[in-house]
Amino acid sequence: MFDHLDPTLLARIQFAFTVSFHILFPAFTIGLASWLAVVEWRWLKTGNPLYREIYRMWVKIFAVTFGMGVVSGVVLSYQFGTNWSVFSDRTGNILGPLLGYEVLTAFFLEASFLGVMLFGWQRVSPRMHFAATIIVAVGTLISAFWILSANSWMQTPQGFRIGADGLFYPTNWIDIIFNPSFPHRFAHMTIAAYLTTAFVVGGVGAFYLFRKQFVRHARIMFGMAMLMAVFVAPTQLLVGDMHGLNTLEHQPVKVSAMEGLWDTQRGAPLVLFGWPDEATEETRYAIELPKMSSLILTHSLDGEVKGLKDWPREEHPPVLWVFWSFRIMVGIGVLMIFTGLFAAVLHLKKRLFDTGWFQIWCMALTPSGFIAVLAGWFVTEIGRQPYIVSGVMRTAEAVSPVGGIQVGLSLLAFVAVYLLVFGAGVYYIIGLIRKGPDVDTSEKDDGRKQGRPALVGRLASE
Amino acid sequence: MFNLDTFIDLPLVWYGLIATAIFLYVLLDGFDLGIGILFPFAPSDKCRDRMMGSVAPFWDGNETWLVLGGGGLFAAFPLAYAILMPAFYMPVIVMLLGLILRGVSFEFRFKAHGPSRRLWDYTFHFGSLAATFAQGTILGGFVQGVSVQGRAFSGEPLAWLSAFSLMTGLALVFGYALLGAAWLIMKTEDITQDWARRCAVYLIGFVAFFMALVSIGMPIMNPQIRALWFSLPNFFYLQIMPLSCVVLFVLLWRDLHRNHENRPFFLVQGVFLMNYIGLGVSMWPWLVPFEVTFRQAAAAPESQSLLIVGTVILLPVILGYTAYCYYIFRGKSSHDIHY
Ligand code: HDD
Ligand code: HEM
Ligand code: HEM
């Protein structure tokens, strides 16, 4: 059944599926770990039990998400070999040490102290527990540092030479690790994770406020989330803009695809919406703002912007995907900025916590961060095609000598298992959200446990 | 560029490090996979709660050694990584899927009630079983050798599959189950502990049987290994491994009948260590048996140098805080583990 399918295409679909699944969890755990650290710090500082109850509620959600992040990440670290063995062989000298450092500096840290964070309440002092939370939060950031460095090197490679044997050899590690797109990508992705978390926490807070449940907890969650929206969402626009300018410098064809521009021109318009058509090499039904693209990309009204036709066709990435993914991401970014604006205005009118329509708006935006993160990665990764290492190595050369049947069957197996796992994960997380914080932590949550001793019942329920 | 090649034998050091990482993985994840294997046979749900509670704080850290094994192989011996992963494509995927299912079972089981709890009991069990069996078949396939052309795997998709590799798969299932049982003897009390002890007694026989089978099978299958083990004076040196296994087994047997609580776990680890060393001696110096040696597969010295610095500094730190975490959760697993 998969025999006549292209193994490269199947491998790409499989990798895209597993990595997209994986990133959903880091996008949330990176932000949540930092936020939990802040919450615990507030608790230690103020002694206000609300913070503790919020922590205990969200740490359960954190555990579920983290677990799914770990298992889907282990898959990825082996998939470089199973699906992209030629790539692994050729770039191993460069990417190997970066991923190795990720394991040594981040994964062990996160994994070991996660245990303390989840199960250590009765066994370590509150300060040690707080330290464990911070360590996990820092671990997630270190992990993002290394993996994004590796990925950015694939986007903007430097500091290497290619030997006579076709392998990549490092010539300067600083150049490799701090390659040109890395600082932008690291900043942009970290902020993306924080925003994703803020909108989930804010959405849940809005849900409680709307239902008039757990109102005191909800005000804290909602307030902290809106603070993020006010300050961090606009920052993301700035960082994203700088990221784009960096891409223009190093991967201009990607930017042309993002903009949907085919002809090189001065005073290029900004295509708001349209349908890029690769067959006819034009963007149909375009709604444009005149000269704006030039303004954004060159900071002058009639700067020159390159069109896709400047490159031969086989160098074009799949334009339609890049174009639309970019609009989805930026669109969500704009919605997030508006959320911050509304929140600021409502706050000034002293109505932040009791405006029904705004609560519904925030509930609707709960999954927005995840969608934007995926869309952003689609821009980045699909925009890099047909290369796996930008300008140096093509994706088609990278694939393992593994038959279509094996890749296809394993893809089906991944889809089946991931759907089960994801479905169950979402189900339990929603359950935890509906249950809300345990307001009276001592004897309460035992109702349904058929007469087991309290402690067993609690173990069973958590 | 930064290069330590002139000071130390980098490929050799890396070979040792990766071997250590994989061994630590086997020891650490071995016992928690073993608990998954034993899971449905436990006498009661309460026992299962305790069993899971005894590993819940550790499983993630344990599994990270697998990531280090794979990631380290990629970093230090990319060629071997690039050949072995496609060669063992199917068992690797099965292992990964198994690890996913069992990993999420920890979180989901804590939250589930009623029949859905059963579901996660079984995903935990079958996930552990599948991951272990797949690891065992990879081991068997590895020992049998891998065909290579140029810089790539050139065998059939099912080249790893043979009676021998299926047997090693089964052997590892019993081995991990024994590790898991020994862990439970140490970390639990009362009914669970009694039951674990009975399991261990029962499993020892199987483990000894399979070890004998593998030890006989390997020299028969492979003339090189035969030559290594049955030439003088090697023969006498190498007897250390089988002999110490016999001693360890005898001690283990006695401990199990005398209510020792902690020692069995370390004795089983000793058995694993002896087997692992035996295997290492037989496979030396191949990283892709019998085609690519660890020297041929080595990454550029600059790459190995960069990572060795971090490893030398960080590995002791990692071992330190890993030990600290085990220390925090010392003592018997009880029901007050929750979050
Ligand atoms: C921006 C952040 C980011 C990105 C782009 C990726 N990851 Fe990830 N990864 C994390 C951020 C992260 C994390 C926050 O550190 C995780 C998420 C949940 C967790 O447990 O740690 C994690 C877990 C995680 C694990 C499990 C670690 C453990 O055992 O504890 C592995 C092996 C990987 N990842 C590997 C990868 C690979 C090979 C990627 C690329 C193809 C990748 N990750 C993309
Ligand atoms: C975590 C967020 C990420 C997402 C959502 C993502 C998404 C994708 C997608 C959609 C593709 C397929 C592109 C195509 O073939 O058209 C892809 C390919 C790929 N990505 Fe990523 N990616 C992510 C991060 C990374 C990172 C951090 C790395 C490496 C360090 C990486 C390495 C690769 C490789 C090796 C391929 C396969 C070859 C290719 O198609 O170019 N990705 N990714
Ligand atoms: C608000 C306006 C935004 C702009 C102008 C912007 C700009 C960009 C650009 C130009 C890229 C492509 C980088 C490349 O060349 O590879 C990108 C990627 C990405 N964006 Fe955005 N972005 C915005 C909002 C957001 C938001 C709100 C999120 C998520 C919450 C987000 C998440 C991402 C992610 C995860 C990537 C891929 C990783 C990377 O390359 O950094 N972006 N963004």
C-alpha cells in the first residue's frame, strides 16, 4: 500500500507529525514551569494559601503535559536516526554535540527534579521544593536553548566546512551555537511559550469567573495572565519583526513566500490575504495594502523587495503553506495584542473581572497559543524546503534507506497511539480544570473512593 | 580549533562512556520496566498503587539515560547511529511506542477511576512488555551482526528477526522482571513484598536458563566469539564472569529465603553487570558488528572534544543529584506519595 509512495515524503510527514505533536507540550510546559515558580514564590513570600492551592491545581496539569512532552521527545531523538540517517551521518559532527549538551544540561535536570516537584511535598522543606520548581523551569529553558540552536543552525548554517568525504566538520563552535538566526528564534520561541501558557491560564481563569466558581483563585490566574498579554504580546510583535528581518537577510526566498510576492519590485504591497498559485506563479484574489511590504521589510516606502521568480522553481518552498501559516500566526499575535489592550482598558474602568463578553473572548482564545506555535514552526520549517540544511543539503538527500512500507506503517502506528494519548491527556486535563483547586486541602476530596482510607483515596485521585 | 585528540584517546573514552550510559539505563529503567511487566500479576489494586508509587518519582530520570545513550551515540559515533537506527527500524519504533504508552500511564492512572483505571493498568503493562521485548530483540540482532554497504545499512527490513533475537527478547523480559521484583522487595512491605519475593524465586530459574542459552548460543553462532572465549589463557580469565554469576545466584537464592530486603536488588544488578561485561568483551571492538569498529565510527575529534568537557564536568553532577533524589524518596514506598 505504501510501496509506490515516496519514502522521503512519508518520512517528512512522519517527522512533521511527531515533532508537531511534541512541540505542543514544551510550548505549554516551558511557560507553565516558570509561572509555577512565580506562584510558589508568591506563596512563600505572602503565605497566602490561595497561591498554594493554585500551585497544587496546576502542577497536576503540568505533570500530565510534561509526561506527554517527555515521551514524545524521546521519539524525536531516535527519529533523527531512523528517518534521517544520511542527515545524521553527515551533520552528526555538528548537531550531535549540541543535542548531547541538551541531554546533559537540561533533560537530566528536569527529569530528576520533576520527581521532587511532584512528590516531594512531605519530604523536603518548602524552600527545597521551591528550588526544585525553579530548577525544572530553568531546565526547560536550557533545553529550548540547545534544541533551538541546533534547529537555527539548520536554518542559517555557519562555522563549518564540508570535507572531501561529504561530511560536515566544525570549524568554530561559537559561530555554530550562536548562528545568526538563533538569538531571534530563542527569544521568539520562549515568548511564544509564555504567551501560550498565559492564554491557557487566562482562559481557565475566565471560565471560573464566568461560572462564578473559585472566584478568588480565578482573579489571580486571570490577572496574572492579562498582565502577560498587556506587556508580552506586543513584545512578541517586535521580536517577530526582527526575526523576519533576519530571515530576509539569510533566507530571502522564505520571506518572499511568506509575503506571497512573485515579482521583484520597488514599493511592494503587503498582501493581506490571497491564494498563492504555484502553477501560474501569481497570488490570486489578493487584498493588498500598497507599499507596506517595502516599508516593513526595508523600512522605506519604495525599497526593493525580491519576488519568488528571482529563484528557479525548484528552489521554492511550498508557497501556499508558508503564506497561510504565517498569516495564522501573525493574526493570532494581533488578537493577543488586542486582548492586552482590552484588559488594560477594562482595568482602568475597574471592570476587568466582571465583563462577561471579555471572559468569553478569553475562553475562546485558550488554544490560540498552540495554534500560533504550530503555524510559526510551519513557516520556519516548510519555508526552509527543499533544503534540510539551508542552501547546503537537500531534504531528499537526507532520508534513511528505509522502505516506504516501514515508514508508512510506523506512521499509522504513531497516529493511532498519539490520538489515544492525546485524547486521554486532554480528557484528564479538562477533568482537572473542571474540578478546580482543592480549596480545603485537608479532608475533602474523598467522596467517591468507596470507603478506602483517606490517603489511599487521595493517591488514587491524583 | 579546540581539540583534545593529542591528550586522550577520545574514541576509546567515548566508547566507555556510551557503554556506561547504556548500562545505567538497563539497570535503572530495567527495574521500572520490570514493574510494568509484573504489574497485572500483583495480588491487589493496593499493591499496584504501591508498585507504581515506588517508581513514579524516578521513571523519567531513568529513561533519560536512554536519551543519553541514543544522543551520545549520535554525538560521538554518528556513523554507528546512522547505520543502527535504520537496521533496527521496527524494533526501535515498537520500543518507542511502548515507552510512550507506559510513560503516560503513570500520569493517567493517578487520575483515572473505575474501568478506565484498568485501561491504564494494561497500557502500563503492555507498553513495558513491548519496550523490553523490543530492546531484547535489538540486542539479539546486534550480536548477530548488521550488514553494511558504504556508510549505510544494506540488509533486509526484517534482518534483525531470528529465533535468537526473539529468544533474547524473551530473556530480557524475564531479566527486567527479576530486577523489578528485587526492587519491590526493597521498597515495599507486607503482601506486596511477600509476593515480590515469590516472583523473584520463580524468575531466577528462567533468568539462569536464558543466560545459559545465550552464552552457549553466541559462541556457536559466531566463530570470532568462539575463538575469543575458548582460547588459552583467555578462557581462564573470562571464567570470572560466569563464575561470579553462579556465586551471585547462590547468594540471591539464600537471601530470598532469609528475608533480606536490600541485598537482592544489588545482587541482581551484579548479575546484569557480569553479563554486560561478558557481552562487551565478545563485541569488542565493534560498534556495528562485524562491520564498523568504534574507531571507524568516531565523530570528528573536535566534536568529541567539545562534548567530553561537558561530560566530565556534568556527569558527576548528574550522578550526584540523581542519588540525592533517590535519597529523598528513600525508605518504603507508602501511600502518602501524591501531589
Ligand atoms: C523550544 C523548545 C523545544 C523544542 C523546539 C523541542 N523540544 Fe524537546 N523538549 C523540550 C523543549 C523543546 C522541553 C521543554 O525541555 C521538554 C518538553 C516537556 C519535557 O519533558 O521537556 C522536552 C522533552 C524532550 C525529550 C525528553 C527529555 C526527557 O527524557 O526528559 C527529548 C528526548 C526531546 N525533547 C527531544 C527533542 C528533539 C529531538 C526536538 C527537535 C526535533 C525537540 N525535542 C524539540
Ligand atoms: C518543535 C517544533 C518544530 C516543529 C513544529 C517542526 C515542524 C516541522 C515540519 C512541519 C517539518 C516538515 C517540513 C516539510 O517537510 O515540508 C519539519 C521537518 C524537519 N525538522 Fe522541524 N519542527 C520543529 C522543530 C525542529 C527542531 C528543533 C529541529 C532540529 C533540531 C527540527 C528538525 C527537522 C528535521 C530534521 C526535519 C526533516 C527534514 C525536512 O523536512 O526538512 N525541527 N519540522
Ligand atoms: C505578532 C506578530 C508576529 C510576528 C511578526 C512573527 C514573526 C515570525 C517570523 C518572521 C517567523 C519565521 C522565522 C523564520 O524565518 O524561520 C516566526 C516564527 C515563529 N513564530 Fe512568530 N511572529 C508573531 C507572532 C507569534 C506568536 C503570537 C506566536 C506564538 C504564540 C509565534 C510563534 C512562532 C513560532 C513558534 C515560530 C517558529 C520558530 C521560530 O522560527 O522562531 N509567533 N514568527
